[in-house]
Amino acid sequence: MRPSLFISDLHLHQTRPEISAAFFHFLSNEAAQAGALYILGDLFEFWVGDDQLDRDRFSRKVCDAIRILSDRGVNVFFTHGNRDFLIGERFATEAKLTILTDPTQIRLGENSLLLLHGDTLCTDDLAYQQFRRQTRDPAWQAGILAKPYDERVALAASIRERSDTEKATKAADIMDVSLATVEQVFRTNGYIDMIHGHTHRPATHVHMVDGHQCTRLVLSDWQTQAEFVNIDDLGRRQSRT
Ligand code: LP5
Ligand code: MN
């Protein structure tokens, strides 16, 4: 059996050629040897709707590279991030991947794992949670998707700018996960281990929750090289780069 690989927070964009190169290399090497690839959100720097595939050649190239991986027999899964929550069924079909709800439980060998982007754990960041509620509302999304593409790109840039301005004034711990929320998520999901990204604080945390030992693996964002976690078919973690 081939292992499962987990990645998140690549923030792919044509202005980050070194990360794009690392991603394409990863797809044709490590990922091509895997049984499954789980992309846990923020694959793209931003996504304004699936017509981005027609309007942006770089996005099309990423989509095609994922489809080639899928055609090689690797099962590809995707969870929405806070940058690419507008990825839809057209992208999924053309990239030949499956969109997972957040959170999703999977089984690897003896072990179950909970997969999520991680932004839902950051409940102390009230401004972000308000933004999240608004942007995940299907009516809001339909209104946005009805706007012209160029307008959506400009809107995304202005939200990015405002987000960066607001982040500069937020305390660092506000932007990390809330421990109480993490414990509650372990509780409601039967104390299985979890993997998430979003915080860009790679680590392996062990939590004791109601007498259960639970592991929370936080994926790294991609800065200069491929960053992935490899879990074998028995559910054992093999390596981290
Ligand atoms: O992204 P990151 O990691 O730097 O920061 C996040 C939170 N910020 C966000 C916003 C994204 O960066 C921007 C997403 C744009 C792409 C989507 C475009 C598609 C829709 C528009 C196109 C039509 O998620 C940041 C968190 C941080 O993680 C840590 O968890 O703190 O949260 C914020 O900064 C949120 C701000 O506090 C509030 C943002 C207000 C924006 C208001 C715009 C109103 C939108 C209405 C538009 C009609
Ligand atoms: Mn994120």
C-alpha cells in the first residue's frame, strides 16, 4: 500500500515561482509515489471563482498538473482554506479531485484522523470569524460570483490588504488556535488525532482531553521548499520535511 501525503498553505501565485516549481516537482515525484494526496486548504493565494481557470493561465497550469497526478492513480482530496473557499465543482471536476467538508474524518489503517484547514479553531479571532461567516454564506457567494471577474480580483486584493493591516494589530495568540475549541473538537469527534494547517506554526502537539491522549499535527506553510507529512497505510507517521 502507498502512503498518504498531507499539504496545506502553499499560497500558489505566479509571483512566487520558486514555490510553484517546488509544487510541480513535488507532484511528479513524492506525490506520484503516494496513494493519496490531501490538500488541506490555501492551495492558492486567492481564488475568485472557477472562471479563474479561463482567465489566469497559472491557475489552469496548477489544475492540469493535479489532474495529471490523479490520472496516475493518486486519489486527490481538497479542503477549502480561507483564501480559496470559492473553489467549486468545476475546478474539482477538471482537477479530478474530491472536495471534502471541513472537518472530515478519514481512516488510515488502524487509525482515524480528523482533517481540517484550521481556521475554524481560531475562535478568539472574532473579526476573522465574522468575516468567515459572511464569506461562507451561499447567498453572499452567489452575489460575489455574479460580479465580473476583474471586479472580483480587485475586491480580493482589497480584502487581502485590509486583512494584512488588521493582522498587524492583532496579538499573535489571537491568531493561533483556541485551546478550548481544540479540546471541544477532539471531544465531539471521538478523541481521534487531527491534522490541520492555516496557522503556519508547524508542530506536533499532544493534548490530554478528558483522560484521552490526542495528537494535533500542524502542517507547515510553503516558504522555500515542499512541506508535507507522510502517513503510511497503517496510520504511522513516516517523516516530515
Ligand atoms: O489570509 P491570512 O492567513 O493572511 O489571514 C487570515 C485572515 N484573513 C483572511 C482574508 C484573506 O487573506 C483574504 C481572502 C481573499 C481571497 C478571497 C477572495 C474571494 C472573495 C472576494 C472576491 C470577490 O482570511 C485573517 C486572520 C488570519 O488568517 C489568522 O487566522 O486574522 O483575518 C482577517 O484579517 C480578517 C479581518 O480581521 C477582517 C477582514 C475584513 C475584510 C472586510 C471585507 C468585507 C468583504 C465584503 C466584500 C463585499
Ligand atoms: Mn489559511
